[in-house]
Amino acid sequence: MSLIKLYGMPMATCTMRVLLCLEEVGAKYELVPISMPTGEHKSPAHLARNPFGQIPALEDGDLTLFESRAIARYVLRKFKGQGPDLLKEGNLSESAMVDVWLDVEAHQYNPAISPIVYQSLILPRMYGGTPDQSIIDTNLEKLKKVLDVYEARLSKSKYLAGDFFSLADLSHFSYTKYFMATPYASVFDSYPHVKAWWEDFTSRPAFKKVAAGMGGHQ
Amino acid sequence: MTSVTVYGAPFSPAVSRVLACLYEKDVDFKLAPVDMAKGQHKSPDFLKLQPFGQVPAFQDELATVFESRAICKYICNKYPEKGNQNLIGGRDGGLLARTSVDQWLEAEGQSFNPPSSALVFQLAFAPMFGFKQDPAAIEQNEAKLANVLDVYDRRLGESKFLAGDDFTLADLVHLPNGHILVSKKEDLFLSRKNVGRWWEEISARPSWKKVVEMQNVPQS
């Protein structure tokens, strides 16, 4: 069997989403660094893997894939039975809930949390820029509304899709980990069930391993 | 007598996405109106179906589902034998076909959807609901969308539809915003040869034409 190659960076949020899945299923893979500062992500070689010029991209034999949530599903399906069942595709209503809450992560949670992480961590540390507080404040309000819904959900259900840990929960890890390094981490203190959910799944061995790869970037 | 209910109005892009999928799959449904002008989408009863207070919501005898793309996947998974059997990668396509659909579904969700939804709001809904248009937002989002459509144009020069040779969910999800944007800024789509060809094909599908007919019925 050929070795899976993941092109990306160990501290990059979307690369981490895939790394977590690879670690959860115990797959053998090679992480091939793509240097964003030198524009490698826009090189012809990388554009052939990801036409949007983003990371990550995955190569598995003849297959090339982009979009971390699609790559995650591929990895979990390919190695089905080798790790925990994070997709529940054998059960219609459970897999529907995984799809629902993964889309909630993509379309509600991520758009609120990622500008906060970008403005307060990435912009100053990587680009020497000044955070735009109005963007941070607007998105904190959006995030709180999302967390209201999450708090209600997680009061009834141990994890987002049900009483089972799934890709929907996993997908939140990387941006939330960075958010916890911003001055706004205490926002989560007002949401006890959300906070407990966060602390529970960050104790998973796969998460500890991937978090360690974030190096000094956490 | 169908157990399938979709909550929302056809003019909503996200609702129309689900309706297109139901027509492709030949699945009967009833449409339950949600009066957003009266705030029904924020009522306790509706929030039980969709906790973010948004449309659509979907319910059948097995599940209550929200997020239009998740609803579409559920419909495809629940009715593999009905209607269009290729929507999520075909009967014999296996993992690779399914994966290609997933990849382009995510491309729509992450790259096409944000700028196209912002433009749909600015060009269609802002004037409709009396909000002031923001020329800077229009310009920025048009530029972003143009970059995305350049990627699509290269892809559609190599592949008949986004995920491969067949029309799939990955194409379908573009219909609602595409329909509005082609009516307001047709150059974005039609000046790109392959995107134009693809748009003409997908928007001519009988399932989409039925949805457009529903959208054109005056709402009481």
C-alpha cells in the first residue's frame, strides 16, 4: 500500500483537521511541508494538487484531494474499522446528525471564530499587523450566539451529533485551540457544557499528539 | 401521504437547494411556510426544529435535519434507489466517486458560498427588504467570486461537471445563488466559456425549473 502524503503545515488549522483523523485511525502518512511565506502554496506543483492554492492537499496513490473536511471523510472511510467510528455511516439518523453539526461548524462556528483568531494571533504574529478590534468585537458577538446554541445542545447530548464523539466535534479542534490562546478564551467560561465538551475531547491521545506539532504556535 | 416536510419559502436560496434535491430524487414532500416577516423563525416551536432560527428545516419519520447541504445528503442516503442515483457518486462509483463529490461540495461551501451569498444579499435581498447597498462589499465579493470562477472554469474545461462526468450534488448546491447572480451579473458566469456551458446545462434541469416555478408563484 502506498504511503499517504499530506501537504501542509503541522500548525495550520485545516492541516490539523486532517492530521487528527489520520492519528485517530492510526494511518501511516508523511507530512510534506508547504512553505506559505515563500508562496509555495501558489506554485504550479501545489496548484496541481489544490487548484485554490490552499493547504492541505492529500495524495494517496493516484488520488489527489483538497478541502480538509472532504479529506477527513475520505481518511475515515478508507480506514473504517481501524479507529473509532467518527462518521456513523451505518446509521441514517446518526450520520445525518454528524453531517448537520459538521455543517454547523463550517457555516456558523468557523466564520465567527476564525476572524478572531486571525486578527488577534495570525495577523500580528505572522504578518506584523495590528488587530482590528471592531472585527474582533463583531465576531465575538456572533460567536456568543453560536455558543448559546451549543450550550443548549451539549446540555442534552454528550457530543454534538449525539452521545458519540464524531467528526463534527473533531472539526472544531484546531481553531478552538488557537482561540484559547487569544485574550478572549474566557468567553467559554460562561458556557459550562461547552467548556466541559472542549476539555473532554482535548484529552484524546490523537489531540495531544497533533497539539504537540503546533510547536510554539499555541 | 408523505412524512417529509420542508420548512421555509422557495425564494430562500437554502430552501430552494433542498427542493431541487427532492425533485432530483423524486421524493414527495410538503412545504410548510415559515413567516419570517412575523418572526416565526425565532418562535420557540421553530427553534426546536432549527436552533439557529434559520430556514430550511426538514423533518421526516426518522429525523429532524437542518443545514441545507446536510439535508441534501440525508435525502440521498435515505433514498438511494429513487430518482437520480448518481447525486452522491453513483451506485458503482464507490469511495472515489463519493469523495470527488464531497471535495467539490466543500469547495462550494468554503469558496463559492461566502462571496456569492454576500452578493445575493447585496444585489437581490437588500433592495427587496429596504437595506442600503454597500458598493465596497459588492466590489470585494465580486472580485473574490471571480477568482473562484476562474478555478471552476479550468476544472470544467477538463470535466463535464464539477465532480466528474455526471451531474451531482456538488453542482446542484450552486443553483440557488447562481440563479440569482446570473440574473443580476450574468457576465460573471457567462463570460467564462466552461462555466457558462456548465451553468446552461445545470440550470436547464427539469428539477431546477420546477423550483424556479415555485419561486415565481406570488407569496400570499
